[in-house]
Amino acid sequence: MTTTDTQVQVSRTINASSDAVFDVLSNPHRHTELDGSGFVKGLVRGDRITATGQQFRMDMEGDHMGGEYETDNLVTAFDANKMIGWQTAPAGQEPPGWEWLWELHSTGSDSTDVTLTYDWSKVTDQGLLDKVGFPLVSEEQLDDSLNRLAEAVDA
């Protein structure tokens, strides 16, 4: 685990092929299963992620936003079976600069090293930085997301 002033990063080995792991990550319908923060409630709209530039909308809930809300997620990284990431914004708004990045490194036919990075280094709005109080999601919650991913791949 690594935490800096602008990102939190966690890693673990998952006993599954990189294509099986990527299959789960690239399906927004399954993101509720992976969320260690408890904020993600479900998919509002979106299809399997196949390229950068795609968007999907999630139904969310958290005290930091006063209860229920929706987010638009712009896919910013896509390399099949190796990397997938997106920037998140309140629905209908441009992404203010925080990003989720999943990196996969195959270590065998049934083993993948997975790194999840939560990065807010591109957030330039000081008011937003103060309001949100980054990191909003802890190392422990990101670790839980990796554990949930391992369970989801086994399911």
C-alpha cells in the first residue's frame, strides 16, 4: 500500500487470469460487487467498457454528497487485459480531476497482480479539495475492493 498527498495505491495477487479479471472490471454492471467504500449502489446506464472516451453513470450514496447522487464516469485508460481507468464527476458535470486506475500484470495462466490507484492529483479547485477532504476512500476500503474483485472473479 502506498499513500501520498495525491493518491492511494493498493496491490494484491488474484488467483485468476488477467482476462477473467478484466472481464469483471470492464463490466459496469458488476462495479457494485467491487466497491469497498460502500458508495456505489448500482449502474444507471452504460455498457461493457471497450475503449477510452466511453461513459457510464452510477447510482451512489454518501454523506459527503448529502445522501443519494449519481456520477458520470469517463473512461480515460483502456488496454484490454492490462489497464482500465476512469475519471468520476457528479452527473452532468465535467470530471474535476480524480481518477480510478486498475492495472493488471499477468503472472501466469491463473494469477494476476492487480494494482488499484485512486488519484486526485489533477484536481485544481482548492474549494473542492477542501470540501471533499481527499482521500475520500481509504487504503482499507481500496484493499476491500481488491478482495471483492478476487471474490467476483471466483463467482
